[in-house]
Amino acid sequence: MLRIGQLKLKSNLILAPMAGVSDLPFRLLNRRFGCELAFTEMINVRSLSYKMRRTKKMLSTNPEDRPLGIQIIGCEEDFLLRAIDVLGSYKYDVLDFNAACPVKKVARRGEGAALLKDLKKLHKLLKALVKNSGKPVTVKIRTGWDNDLINAKEAALVSRDAGVSALFIHGRSREQGYGGEVNYSAIKDVKKALDIPVIGSGDIFSPEVAKKMLDETGCDGLLVARGALGNPWVFKEITEFLKNKKIIKRPARDETADVMLEHLNSYVDFYDAAHGVRKFHRFFAWYTKGVQNVRVLREKAFRIKTKNGMIEIIESFRKLTNV
């Protein structure tokens, strides 16, 4: 069991916030395959304060979408507090603060991973969130800014002192982005230093890697991000491997096609036909990753603009041979 503030979780596997991905249909699909706690995609506090239409869509939820975490990003205390006021009308369970985003335009604004260079400010912002949110506050960090500033332990201690209920850590520096090796040692150092839950992140693509992360860092849980793209089965796979040391076979072609149809239909219902199909293009590529003889279908899929057209592509995938 994993506990974040007053929230008790049966599973220590958590679906990460991913920009442009972690919408309501995506979260609900992964929940069906064993994900318990899931996060919205990262939301800028300025957009939240201004109640922009796109932001409201990102916050869409329903009773089946619980427990739910909302991740925010920003660097101005006034806007953080205004965002908390706006969120008062929403139902959710955890408020996560992003101090990890490596994107250049984000860092230039002093947001995301840039806060790892200003731990006093990080502490101030987190303290304000903890004091005013009314929900358990968590924070996501990286190992540091670059090779010359690996300060995850210091950032973690500052976060704990601000009162956060748990800490997520991606095992790479801001400079690494999403490339290079995951620094298990840095995550281990953070876990040793804290008395609150530490959830590790970085390259959780398989049950074996999930076990390696837990074994080598001692962390309390795992944040699954890119490993869930086109693979909601990853939650079942990891759970079964950790409990019984069994490898679950990847789903048969028919099951994959059925899940793709479910995902496509949910996107069309949630957005509209045109937008839903466009959103699904990338997922078709993710669902079919590693499948032989799928290149032509992928090329066609990215040109398809209608729901019926995409259904035909999925049915063609169902019948595809591995010759």
C-alpha cells in the first residue's frame, strides 16, 4: 500500500502526467488495465487562473476517474494561489507541482526544472501550495540541472521541509531530457534522505525495468509515463511480475485491435470526429510499435481524417500477417 497524505492506494504504480496525452479517455483506459492513481497533463497556473477553454477541457473528469491527481506548473506565487482557488470547484485527490519539465521555453520562464537552480524559491512556492491547497501536495523533480548541478537530494529535502506529502523523481537531469541513462543512485540518495514516499520515474517500459528501479533505489512506487503509450497492459504486466515473477504474454492481435477501437471511439466522443482521429494518429503508431509489416498501414493512418477510415485501418491491422 502507498499512502500520499490521507490518500491510501492499493497499487504503487501511477500513471504520469504527459503533455498532450493524459486526457480523460487515456486515463480511463489505463485504469481499466490496473492503473489506480492517474494525473492530468501538466497545466500552467496562468492558463488555469484565466479559465481558458482548453484548460477546462484538460481538467475534464468523471466519477470513474478517481483517484485523480492534477499537475500544475508555474513560478509566481500569486498565480499559484489563484489556480488553487479555481481548482476548488473540481473534484480531485492530489495536487502535484512540476519542478521537472526540461523544455527550453518552460525553463526560460523560470518554471519546471529551472527551479532546481533556485531551491529557496522552490521551497517558498511549495510551502504556499501546502498551506492553501487543502489537498495533499506532491512535487516532481529531476536529478538536477546538468552534470555540474546534481542536487536532487537537496531539492528533495527542501520539498519535504515545505510540507509535501510525496516526491516524484525522474532519474535524469534537465540537460539529459529523456535521453541517456537513468541515474538510479541519485534516486536512491533521495529515498534514503526522506521519510515521505518517493516515487521513481524514468524508462519504465517493462516489468524487468520496473523491478530494477525498485530494487536499486528502494523507492516506494513507480511513475509510468512513456511505457503506457500504446500499452495499457503495462500495469498488469508489472503487477504480475512483481507479485508472482511471471511474464504475461503481450496481447493477441485481436485484443490490441479491440483496445484501439475502444480508444478511438472514446476520443471521437470526447473531442469530435476530426479532432479525435487526429489525436489517435500517434496512438496507432504506439500500439503497433514493433509489429512486422505495419509501415504501410502507419503511413495510411496518418493521412486518415475520418473515423470510418481509421476503423478500416485498424481492421486491416487485425488481419495483418507476420510473414
